[in-house]
Amino acid sequence: MTEANIEQPPDGFVAIPTGLGFTDFLQPLYRRIEGESVSIGLVVDKQHGNSMGICHGGALSTLADIAAATGINVTSGRRSGTPTINLSMDFISAARIGQWIQADVQLVTLKRRFGFSNGAIISADGVVARFNGTFYLPEHKGMVKPEASGDGAPAWLKS
């Protein structure tokens, strides 16, 4: 694929830094947070692909998990981890190497101890996958590496 065929992140997306653990497998990774609206995206590269030359379901699932959890954190005002209890995916179409895809969180519902979010991963060609996530909302500040920041929030979530 030539450079001319590689899509770029849309306006408003900023790079998420590396060094955040498993998330690094999706790098380069981008986010856009406007109010309570959350989108996480990437340009599908070789490391995201499978033997058929399309984005691997595991990469799509990880992207959905990050977006859904970020949606819960933003909506709840949390600055700490929200462990995933359940993530379900419906894979609808393929995302090809060089394509920009983004996971848009569409609905977040918060309960006392749990958060629920759903959304879709889209490309220029349409919906790639749908996702639903259930997350635990701990009452304590743990759940994040101490070196992430003083208040338990990853630095990229604060900006």
C-alpha cells in the first residue's frame, strides 16, 4: 500500500502516548474527547492485521474495550481504572490495512457499582463492528499503576 492510500486521523484527534501497557500494541492510537463524547481511533497497520490482510478481531476488541472504558471514565468523572466485566462484539465488515477506524461511544449508563456503554467501530465504508461493555466501578482509588500519575489517572485522560 502506498503512502497515498493510507488514511489519516480526522481533525480533533490527538495521539495517545506509549508506555500504557497493552494499549501499546495498537499504537499509533488517537483519541478525541469533546464533553462526554469519546472516540478512540487508529490507522490499521500491518501489526493490527491478520493473515487475510484485514484488521484482526483482537485489535478491534481491544479498541472497543479502550473506548468503552474511556466513555465510562469520562461520563463518571473517574480518573482511575474501570475493570471490564463483559465485552461483547458483533463483527460486521472488514477494516483494511491503511484505513482509519474509530470506536465511537454512543451511550453510557452509570449505576452505583457498574457502568454500561455501547458504540460502534466505523470506517469510511461504514460500520465495522458494534460493541457493548459492562465495567466495574471500584469505590477505592487503586486499579492503576502508581506511576501513571498522582491521582491515579493516565496523563492522556487528563488533557
